[in-house]
Amino acid sequence: MKRFISDFTKKFKAEEEDDDEEYLELDTESNFDRSSKIIVRPFVIDDFSDIKPILDSLRDGQTIALINIKPLKDKDLVELKRSINKLKKTCDAIEGDIAGFGDDYIVVTPSFAEIYRTEQSKSVREE
């Protein structure tokens, strides 16, 4: 029995020593790419034509858009509705998420991000 335990511990220690040689040290600093950063970018919609740069940055996939809709809301509600519908369609196409917060802002995220919603806001969205 002593011999069995001795052989077992020797074998186990030998495997541990072999495992130490399998580690590879990586240089994480050289692989850093600035273009992989996510940008949280504010936008203001004064007119329907202001939506194009927002859509372009969302399609790029690296931008979370914070959109101030107050100027268009004060000016033309029909254009505001048209703009929001265009944002929703693009958001669906990129499999992103869209939500309003407050009365004057909309947040649009790419597919890798999700907007947190409380139980109250979930029930309003379902209606």
C-alpha cells in the first residue's frame, strides 16, 4: 500500500511539473486596437436629414447613440415620428435595441448591448 501511494504521488508530481512547461506568456499590450472601442456618441435631431449620420454610425456597429429629439419634437411631430420609425427599422436590421428615456432622448444600441428596462417600462412596452 505504501508503494502504491508513493508511486501515485510521484506520478502526480511529475504531471504537475509537466503542466508548468505548457504555459505561454502573451503580450496583451501589442494586440490593443483602438478601433475596437465602443463609442457613446450624442446626436441632436433638428430635421429628418440629421438622421443619416446616426444611421451610418449605428451600422458601423461600434456606436451607442444618445439622441436628443427635443428640437424636432418642438418643430414637427410628423417628422419626429418618421425619424423614430427609421431608427427603429435600422435598429431591427442590426438586431440592436432602442428605448426612450425622459421626454427628449432616445438611446440606440448595437446588437452586443441591451438597454435595461424596469418592470414598469416592460409592461408599457408590451402594451
